Amino acid sequence: MNHLSIRSAGLDPVARARDLGPAIIAAADEIERTQAIPEPLLTQIHDSRLARMLLPRSVGGDQIDPWTYLHAIEAISRHDGSVGWNLFVANSAALIAPFIPLETATDIFADPRAWISWGPPNQYKALAVPGGYQVSGEWHFASGSRQANWLGAHCQVIESDGSLRLNRFGRTTIRTLLFRKEHTQPIQDWNTIGMRGTASEGYRVTDLFVPEAYSGTREDPALRRDAGPLYAFTMAGLYAVGVVGVALGIARAMLDEFIVLAAEKTPRGLQRLADSPVVQADVARREASLGSARAWLVEILKDVWAGADDIAPIDLQARVRVRLGCAHAIGAAIEVADYVFKAAGTSAIFRGTPFERRFRDIHTLSQQIQSRDSHFEAVGKAMFNGDPDGLFL
């Protein structure tokens, strides 16, 4: 183990994340330029086990509670949003482990550098064949794929008679197929304004056979192998918690940097920013906004955890609360980042400042599915009418 992993041995994930801060800061420009996490930082991340926070203990993971996970992702994201995003996605992908055979999960995660990446479901379908599936297609938005050694494809399944496979809810099933990255062709299409270090690009497979054992479906909680309250949370809920961690980390860093700037900057014709009652009040309000959003979400996560069953998934009320807490926190973080960027004036517009990359990153995050304002509509609908459309499955 290197010096970082020795220092971090026995520490909680948040302490491990904070321990990585100086190394992440040192590598941030290279991550932005190359769109990959360089060595030795990547090895330090693996040594820190921060890609294994949501992985079951049954296959060598840490299986931590979701509020500690939130704090760890936030701590990483204060230093670089792309690294925080890649780690949230790696942990989210590890949530497939309880839904595939134990032997398969053990095979994948016996490698301490195991890292799964994938793109969201789309129109491609896998053909059920003897022993597994035959699949062709391409998937995009696979964050962290340059660090990954396994990729996945979410597909509908065509049975041998040509029909689409249905799950026990009567809906078309989505099955996740896992395969080594060397079986794919990369599609380097990640040319964005922000989150450039995530390299959330695409990949293509052609007539690839995937054994049945290297597949699973995450849509039915009854199929999971590992017990415990962590896996009673929905996949979508834990995804949203990860996005909150990234958003809060970026916003927190921007607000901290603005406080430093305000103590030094005197705009032409005005008083020092830190001496302005308007700035003082605005900063205090944003501090309260970030802190209250985080605290409320943590309270929700702890309440839901305390009431979660070892086997049964959390109920609709709990799912609605998690979604609402996450949507609110993401919105609060974006609002704080917008305030800081405007209040910092020209000090925020130049490359290399503490503000411009974070501003680009959080506004790339704001376009992702977990940041949609429509989540508030879905929550309100469920509060009044239950969940007739399966929005919170």
C-alpha cells in the first residue's frame, strides 16, 4: 500500500475522501485536459476504496449508509467535480452486484481495481440465445469509461419466438449485460462545456455474446441477493443521492472561494465586497441554503434507513421523500453556484480561477436527468394521487 492508503487505513470513507484532496487538486488540470484520471491518483482512489462504497460486503465492498456516501462524494467533488461524478457513477454501477450471481460478482470484483461503467437504456435489444444473449448496438453517456475495465448494456430482450420479455409487473424488462471493455469499440464524443474529466462518451459492440451469468435486472427488488437497508433504497434514489453529493461539493467550494475573494476584492467605485451589507446578507443566505438542504436530505436518509426492511423495498412515501430531498438539494446547489459566479464579477470569467470550471461543471450537471425540475411535478403527483404510473419504482 502507498502512503495515502496507509494513512487512510481504518478511517471512514469521508476521511479517506478528504485525504485525497491534495492529490486531486494537483491532477485537476490534467483531468480536464486528458479527460481521464491519471496515475498515481487512480491507484490512490482504488486504495481508498471509494469506488466500493455501495458494493455489497459479500463481494468485498463496504456497503455503507447513504448519508456517509453523500458526504464522501461531496468531499471529493469540492476538489474536482469530474472525479466526484466518476466515483458516484462507479458506485451506482456497483449496485448491479446484488442482482447477478454471486460467482459472477465475485469474479468481477475480486480485482481491487474493478470499475463498471455504462450508458443509460435506449432502443437497442438483445436476442435471447442458448446460454445467454447476442447483442449489437451503441450506448452513450458512460461516465468514467476510461477508468473502467467492465462495461454494461441495458437492453430489452427479444425471446426466441420474437416477443419482448416482460417482468412480473407486466412491463417490458430491461436486462443489464456485463462484458469486459476490450470487447467494445470506444466512441469518443464527449466534447462538452463542463464535466470534461468524466469522459462520458459512448461505446459500441457488434454481435457480442454475453453469458446469462453475466446479466441481471435491477428493476425488481425481490430478485436481489444481498439483504440490508442499503439495497432497500431504489436504484434511482441512490443515483440521485450521488448527484446531490457532486452538486453540493461544487457549490460548497465555490462559496468558500467567494468568501476568500470577498475579503480581498474592492470593485472599482465600491467598497470591499466583504464590507458590503448586501454581500454579507447574501452569503449568509446561501450558507443557510446549502446547509439546510444537506441537513434535510440527511434527515430523510436516516429516517428511511431506520424504517427500511432487510428484504422489502422502501415504500412509496419513503421513495417520494428521498426524491424530493434530492431534487431540492440539487436545485439549492445550482442556485448558490449561480450567485457566486455573478457576485464574483470578472474574477470568475477567466480560465484557471476557482470559479469558471466549477461553474461549467455544475451547469453540465444541471442538464442531467437527476436535475430535472419535473421531479417536483412527479413528487407532487405522487403525494396527491399515489404512483399510478410507476414513477417511483
